[in-house]
Amino acid sequence: MLYRWKMNLTALKFRDFRLYLFGNLFSLNALWMQRVIIGWIAWDLTASATFVGFIAFLNYAPAVIAGPFFGVLIDRVRIKKAAKVTQFCLFVIAIGFYLFFVFGILDEISLSALSLLSGLVTSAHHPVRLSLAPRLVNRGAVTSVVPMVAINFNLARLTGPAIGGFLIAVWGVEVALIVQVFLYLPFIFAIGFLHPRQRETSKTETEPFATALYSGLQHTLANDLIRQALAVTFLYSLLIRGTLEILPVIADGVFAKGATGLGLLISGAGFGALVAGTIKVFSPSQKAGELPKFATASALLGIAFIPLIGLSNIWALTFVYICYLGFSATYSGISIQTAVQMDLPDSFRGRVMSIWTMINIGASAAGAMVLGAFADYVGISVGLSLAGGIGITLFIILLIHMARTKKDTDDL
């Protein structure tokens, strides 16, 4: 066990990576606080599950359209400068949310516009985040980076929503928004002290933009493992992460628990995610060239929990289900991302990971829209039961296809 522990914490030996983790924890708390605050404002303004899903969609949709283009840019520009720019833009947008709310002009239209702008900047930040962290350590420590970054992300996922919900319940939305603004500052300062590893020489920096974009897509589609990873990611993001995006509907629409209840549910998902990240750190390193079976099984079980959430009328039981959804999505996500990152050249890292992010976030956005509409038109119970049933069927079909592909490959 001691050997495994040392092997999976090797990234912490690098000073820049430790600084990155510490500074980024504040920024991630701000992001997660914003999600619960904006979700609550959307629900408070309209009491519409469809609008809550629409706001979540606007936060994610730009990643589907612009993500791959930003991926090409990340493979061309200085990663440190890109991180500074995206973090500062997120800081400015947070100020925008605060000012619009204070002056009483944060209505459905302005909330939608700011959410779309936030989604656009976040779609640029994701490939930056996924490319920067592995370049703060040597290549041998990359398998340690992914679960460590995931723990950082999900620790914020646990604390950020709880803090946001508490601040809204006790002092109101205005205080929650201004606290969120200041939480962006530590990471903006920390980035200035980072020294990321230089990329290996690549023609990406000089070849035409469209050619670089196409070569990244070719590299992605030519790899069986990456194709399977994207398919699994699409299904669990569409259903599991989509369900986690309509938690305001469950917290207040079903159980009448208000902002505090919403913060608890999101923190419950964060707790499950934190457990998943911790388990990954203390587990043996993944084998290269395959998706771990437990990761796909965890995703399938998570999808099977979705109808149970729709049918539950017991708050404590629903909280437990949401905790597992957080665990399932994170364990599967870490395992899949690790499998993809392990043998990925730095010269392709931005483009390939932007495509993975596009699928991950785009499916979450679509899931939020569809599940929100289901909740409004057929009810939360029927909607989640129907979505879960379809999801289980599609996932089993995918697993059968993956098994056949592996058998055909082994027979060659």
C-alpha cells in the first residue's frame, strides 16, 4: 500500500504543481459557487425547470461550438499566458453578475447573456486547465496529475455549493456574489509563478488553422481507445451530469428545501466525487491502452440510479442517490481522462482534450435541456424514469459493441 501511495502522489513533488493546486482551489470554489447561485437565481426568477435547464445549457453550449477551436489555439500559444487571460475574464464576468444584481437589472435576458458569456470563457479555460496541469510535472508523473486535479476540483465541488447556499440563505444573493468575485484573485496571482514544461517542437504552430484542427480530429478518430472513451463520456454526461444540472428542480420543486437544500444536494454530489477522486489516488496506476472495467460499470450503475431519484419522495434517500451520481460521474471521468492522457503527445493535448471536453460538456448541456423539459411536461418522476431506461439500454448496447471490437482486435 505504501508503494502505491507514493506512486500516485508523485505529482506533489513538483513545486509548481503544488502552487497550481492551491491557487486553483480558490478559483474552483468560485466556479462552483457561481453554479449554485446562478441556478438559484434562474429558479427564483421563473420557477421553471425548463429555464433552469436552459441556463445550464447556455453555460455549456459554447464548449460544443468553440471548444475544438480553442484547443487548436492552446496547442499554439503560451499556456501560461492563456491561463492568465481566461482566469481574468472569469473574474470580470463574476463582477458583471454582481453589478447586474445590485442594480436590479439581472432579469431572464441579462442572466442568459451573462451565462452565455461565462460559458464562452469557460470553454476556452477547459483546454487550458487540462493542458497546463500535466505540463507542470515530468511526463512520468502525468498519471498522478489527473486524480490529484480531480480531487482539487471535487473538493471545491463539495465546499463551493455549500458555501454558496449558506450565504444565500443567511445573507442573500448579493453577499454570495461578492464573495465569489474575491475567490478568483488567488489563482490569478499564482499563475504568475508557474513554469510549465515547453511543448515538443511541432508543425502545429505554423500549419494553417483548419489543417491543425483537422489533424487533431484525425488523431482522435484514428484511436480506438479515444473513440470508446468519447462514447462512454457522452452517455454518462448526458444522463448523470444532466441530472446534476437540474438539482434546483429537485431541491425546491420536489422537496421545497430552497437554496440551502440546493447547496446540500450539490455538495452531496461533490462529496461522492471527492470520494471517487481519493479512491483513484490510492489505487494502483491504470494500465495503458484500455478503459478500466470498474469505470464503465460505475457509469452504468449511475445511470440506473436516475429513475430512483425521480421516484423518490424521501429527502435523505435522494441525497444518497445524488452522492452516488457524483461518485459515478467523477470516477468514470477520471479513469477515462487518465486513459486518454497517458500516451497523448503534448503537441496534440490541447486539441484532443478540447474534443473530450466538448463531448463531456456538450452532453451535459443537452441533458440539462432535455431533462428540464421532461420535468416540465411529463413530470420529474416520469421524465427521469424514461431517461434512465433509455440510457441503460444504450449503454448496454455500447458495452456489447466495445467487447466485440476488443475480441476482433485480439483475433488479429
